Amino acid sequence: MYSRISSAVCSGIEGRGVYVETDIGRGLPGIGMVGLPSTMVMESRERIKSAIINSGFDFPKGKITINLTPASLRKNSSCLDLPMAVGILESGGCIGEIKDGWGIIGELSLDGRVLGVDGALPMMLYLRENGMGGIIVPADNAAEAALAGGNIHAVKDIRECVDLIRRAPEEVSGALSRERVKNAMEGDGGGEAIGTAEPDFGDIVGQEKAKRAVTIAASGRHGLLMIGSPGCGKTMIAGRMAGVMPAMTERERLEAAIVRSVTGRSNRNIAEIKRPFRDPHHTIGRAGLIGGGSYPVPGEITLAHNGVLFLDEICEFNKEVIESLRLPLEEKKITHFRKGEAYTFPSDFQVLMAANPCPCGFLGDRDRECTCTQADLDRYRRKLSGPIMDRIDMTIRMEKVEYSDLTGDRTGLTTKEMREQVIAALDFAKKCGRYGYNSDLDEKEMSEYCALGKEEQAFMRKAYSSFSMSPRSYTRALKVSRTIADLDASEEIKINHLAEALNYRLQE
Amino acid sequence: MDKISVIDNSSAEFPDKLRNIPDPPKQLYCMGDTSLLHEKSVGVVGARKATLYGKNVAIMVGRRLAESGIPVVSGFAMGVDSFSHEGALEAEGKLIGVLGFGMDMMRYQGNYALMKKCIESGGLIVSEYPPEMHASRATFPQRNRIISGISSALVVVEAGMNSGSLITAKCAADQGRTVYAVPGNINSSTSMGTNLLIRDGAIPMVIIDDLIRDIGMEICNPNTGGFKLDADEEKIFESVRTRSGATSEEIISDTGLSASLVSSLITVMEIKGIVESYAGRIYAGMR
């Protein structure tokens, strides 16, 4: 007998529809599988057989053929275990007829339990958007179901699943809703603690210049490079930057949830997603950073989507790894091509970098002597130029704050105040008709929004020659000054805005 | 670049001051204006890894000498040598560079751009080595005797304990040239050599014009324009001066001004040349 079950797999970060066709005919017992299954899918034969028998069903006799369509799509997911098992049961006549309109995903354990899968969220989204009346997911993925919306039901084992799908989707009540998921989580202790105290900029005293730079960078999404001796607080600043950005929109939250779902980082309070902050170590490889693999998975840049990517010790990174950032930074997405398929991952992030002033870290430090030779310094400077600096609009030098400077009664900016400034600047820009970030302004937009008055032009001419700037650094300074003017709620760029922007140029 | 001419030890073009040193070169390969060899000139040498102090003093000395029309002799090394030449070029002065290798090797040097500028601005480059000669460990100390030999006086700006500049100073002393040394902090490793030179009898270089008078040249004063500071700029300048080099954070905490205002004022003051930033600190400018 023939059976057809709707399911989905996750390809890259997209859900793709798959039909599981099962046919049982006469012949030697066994399961044959076609339709580009990966090794992971082939192995499910053993799981399915044990799971069915251990759930108390009869395993149909005869030659079982399973076809996964579309045949051209490579399938690499254990989430097809459950639909295949159900398909075998239906076509073997063990459970009667399955009603139409169900989409099923889930991995099987040998004892018949249904286990969670990676990438459940994009699969659910696909099934919902493609007219599935009801969706069956593993209980472990219930939290993600709340984000997907629709008539979604979580099951713990095959029996629960079979009970549901013998009824039509409309007849079944008790779908997962956001409230139910939330309540259920609070009921059983709630997994990871929610609302742990985020570090605040208010804890950092005396780095007012750095805080100002972070505010500007976040307002215009300008790449920011911090140069300073070890221990001057670069990492502290970086860890707090995501907090300065505006709260995530619903769409951004969903995008972040999808990426986490695919990379298996979906925790139980996925609804509580904050702006991501990623700080990969400098030993990371290309695939780790931009994603890769024969079935491509997202890398750090995609995990940092809509958040902050912090590259500490930027000069220690492999040059090719940094070079690979060029395209995603420009296009805000990265596409991998594997075996005739294109996998596109989003990568729209705020880039933040930190470097020591020299290899030993103490060049220009008052207390410690720099032990680097001239050749060391030259090599280091060369590393700091080129592909890295193309990505950076702003540079600041940071110095350790002396204890005596900390004793004043000055209270510095807090994260909340900085975030309010950023939001005000973004709102002002929108009022002026600019909806993107200032770092993305193209030439035409720049001539419209960054036009300078006569005095300002004269000032920039003087600056251009005094600081021996290049056309590129000029453009960068202009973009940054546009953001500073936004923070000042000024439609025109004035000399003080330009002067401040120039202070963030890369200096010797 | 220009053609290379050869001046033999015995020709009239060969400067007497160089012929009379203990171990004169047999010939000089020259590129540029050879008449500079007969003018009174001053050698300025010092550490490759100069501090901002050394850099500023070297530029000051180079500029001041150039303003009085005195060619600056140096060895085209990184650091003080280059800075003194840059200072002289700023004031449109003439340079004399002495190479520690043959002239064909110039293009492989890190300082090739400066060498080109030297010729373009009417300066002179000399070497005792044939054009195809490579640099070696021995050639650099050897050329130091020519630097001091051409010069009427020698200024050592910054030198560590083992600096090659000390060899030049010794040559100069042996050749009967006056040696000036720029004093530095006694706990600064880059001023150790110059301070020792002073202990051993070199003249401490305190006022640059003294040196110009001593070699019998006249001092020329170019017009220097003053600058006015507003109240906030004055506060910032005060903070920079009292701390002798301040970070932005220190200025912000000293003056009580906002980070954005301090950043923009510093840029304006940098353009005016009132302050200068170097390795993360803001210093009082030279002008």
C-alpha cells in the first residue's frame, strides 16, 4: 500500500518541503531508501524499526521502499525519522488512515520517544506558510513552536503522534501558543535563568571618550577599532556594546531565533532572545567565521546577525580569514555554493575590533617599556592596514585609567542613557529621510545628505592636507560626521561635527 | 634619478675638510649638487627608534639650520636621521646624505622616497662605495667618519648606549669637529648615550642658534605667526602642558568638558599645530 506524509528538512537556514512516500510490496524484508538521503538519513532505518516495535506496533512485513521527494534536494536531517515511521505504519495498515493536512518532523529514539532536532523553527515556518493545517514537532522544540505560530502540537513519542494524526488538524485542540510555552517553562523551573544582570556602561568610570565612540558607532553602524595596551578595558567596552543598540524588532528576533535553531543553540527561553554578541577567538578558521561545511552551517558572522561581532587581537587573525569578511560586510549576507546549491545566510552585524598598539602591547605606555624592534613595529603596522582598515570607520586609542582619575565624583554615562542617544539619532535620521545606517550611504546619498557649507569645506580642505588623508579616509570621516550631526539633531554637518569625526581617524 | 659623478681624492673638487681626516676616502661617488661639499654644513644623527622628544628636536634642528641656509648632513637611517632631513625640507633647506652602500642600492632602501626628495630639492647624496656595492655590517660605521668629515659640527640628538651615533661622535672628535649632544632625562634609555657624551666633554645642545653662531654663520629669523586660543582650548592646552602629554581621558577629566567637545577641539588644535598627537597621547605642538 502507498502512503505520503508531508515533512520538511532544513537546508542552510531555510526550511524546504519534503514528501515521504512509502510503499510496501512483496519481497525479502528490508527498507530501501531513495531520494538523495545522506548517511544520517540512511541510518534512520535501524532507529525506525526498533522505535516502531518498542512502541507496541506491529512492524509491517515485506519489502519497504521509501522515496523522498523532491529527488533533487539533498537531505541531511534526522527530522525525517518520525514521518518515515508514520509512513511505514500507514502503508503497512497498522494504524489505519492518516488525515490530510499534517506536517510532521522529529527524530526517533530506539524506545519510540521523539527527540528534538536542529533547525526546527525554519521547518515549522515552511510548513505553516505552505498550508499545513497542523504541524507535529518534538516536545523538545516546543519553545521554537511558540515563535513560528500556527496549529503546532508537540509530541513525546510515536504513540502520541499517531493519536493526533488520525484526526483532522482542525479537530484537534490544544495547539502551542506563546503563553502556554511560557507558562510551561516557568512551571518546570524555566531552564536557564531569565533576566540575569547585563553588564552596564555605568560600571566603567573614566573611558568617556570610548563610550562616546561606541554611541556614535552604534548610531551609524560604523566599524570601530580600539587600540590600547592590555588591560585598558577594551573587552569590557565590547561586551557592553550590544546593550547600547535599540531593542530588537520582532523580525530581528525571529531571524536570530532561526539562526540559533539551525545551529542547535536554541535554548528553552528562545523567546527571550537578546541582541547577539559574538567574540570568536583569533585562532578561528574561515569556515568558523563565515560558515561552511559540505552541508553549510552558519558561522560567527551569521550568529552575530543583528548584533555585535567583536574581533579581539585583530592582528593575530589569519589574513585570509579577515579577507573573507569583506563580502559579507558589504552585502550583509554570505552565500555558499555546494554541489549545485546556493545557501545564503544573513550577516548584518556591527563590527568591533580591538588591537594592541604593538606586538608586545606597551608602545606609548608610560609605565612599561615597549620591547619591540623597529622591524616588529613595521610588520605590525602593515597588518593593521589593508583589508582590515577598509572595514573600519572609526579608531580610538585607549589608555589605562589611572586610579587618581577614578576618585572624582564624576558619574559616567550608563547603557540606558547611551541607548536613548542612539535611538534619538536613528529617529532623527528617519525624519530626514534616511532609513539605513550612515555607514552604508552610497555616493549619491552622500552628496545629498553630507553636503558641506563653505566654511566646512574650507575646514575639510585644511584637515585633508594637515593629516595627509586619502580620499577613502575623507569619505569615512564624512559619514561619521553625518552620524555625529544626527546625534546632535542637526540637519547640516557643522565644523564641530567634522572635527570630532576627524578625531576618530587612524593615527600613527 | 641623476647621473653619478666621481670625485677623486686628489681633485680640486674634493673638499679639503674631508681630505684632512685621519682615514680619508679614496674617491666620492656623488649625485646632485657637489658644490654643497664646500659649504659649511652640520651633521645631525641619532637613534633609529626615536621617541617623540627625539623626533621633535631633530625636526627643530633640521628646520632651524635650513632657515639659516646651512645644509644638513645625515645618513638616511630611520629615526633621527630622517626627521632632521624632514625638518630641513620643511624649511626648503638643502640636504647632504651619506650612504653606507653603493648608489644602485638606494632603490631597495626603506627611505628611498626621502632620497629622491633630497635630489629633487637640490641636495646631494655621496658614497665612498662603487654603485653596485651592497651594504654590510662594516659599511655603516665606516660611512660615519664621512658624515662628520663633511660637517663643520655634529649634533647627536638621541642615542642609546650602543648607538652607531656614538661612533660618529667619536670620529667627529678625532677629526677635531665640535660635538653637540642633546641632553635628555637621565632615566631615559634613548638619551643615555647623549648624556654620556656631555659628561665626556661634548657641548650640551640647549639653544640651536648657539650652534649656528659657533660655526660662524648668521641667524635668519623667518616670520612666525602667533595664534589665539579660546577659553576651552586654553583649558585643554593647560592640561596637555601640565601633564607633559595627556590622553583624551585625562583631558576630559581635567577640564570637565564633554568627550565630544574635547575630541573636536583637539582636531582643530592639531590642524592649527598647537597640539600634536603621538602614540595615543596629546602633546604640546612645536610651533
